[in-house]
Amino acid sequence: MKFVKAEELVNYVGKEVGVSDWCEISQDRINQFADVTEDHQYIHVDPEAAKASPFGTTVAHGFLTLSMLSKLAESSVLVIEGVKAGVNYGFDKVRFITPVKSGKRIRGRFKLMKADQRLPGQWAIKYAATVEIEGEEKLALVAEWLTMQIT
């Protein structure tokens, strides 16, 4: 996380602002996500049955990978000095490119696309976010992520 003055945000538009550390997507994490979302499809939670799937093993839910953006961004995005709250505002685009196999590690890359002051002390920030899978050429996902920071 890099703290910046609000007026400095424009200096970062169009630039990569951070790359996260690697984060493991363990079978336990996948199982917990399945329990919370009640999505117990065998490709996620049954390693034996998943061997016969096109993936050859269990894979993370696409929404699990997407939800990891918050964790991956934690150390990688710009934060306005004096911020009181930061919230998800939505997505303009999300594409799941490659499933993340159980036991693989992912990391996020964040490029600042836009930063607009909506109201005094309220900033709408748009990131181009990508999630890489360690050791693989194809990305797990690409997204245009909208956040709001309130100072």
C-alpha cells in the first residue's frame, strides 16, 4: 500500500502502481469458499472426481479468485492520505481466463486507469487488475475494478 496525496493521483494514471505478493489457493481455502457460497460442484471440492475433469484436479471457483482481489490489493494499491474508508464500488469488466488449480499461487497486478473526485473527499478510482498464476503463461482473470475512497 502506498499513501499519496489526493492531488497526486493524476500522476499515476496509466501506470502500474503495484504487484502483490504470491498467495496460495489451497484446497482448504477452496472448500471454505464452497461452504460459504454453497457451491459444492465436484470440480472444486472432490479431488478424486476432479481427476477425470478437463482440469485434472480441483480448481478454485472463479468468484473465489475474484474475491481475492481485496487481499491482493491490500499491499499493492494507492491509498489517499487521510482516508477514512475504502469500499468496493463494482466492476466495469470481469473475465475469467484460466482456472486456478488447487495448490497454485496467485498474485495481482494493479494499473491505475482513472481517479475522479465525485464529491469533496470522495474519490472514485478505477484499476485494471490482473491475476497471474505462478508458473503459467495465461492469466487467471482480468478486471476493471472500481473502488471508492473517502477522506
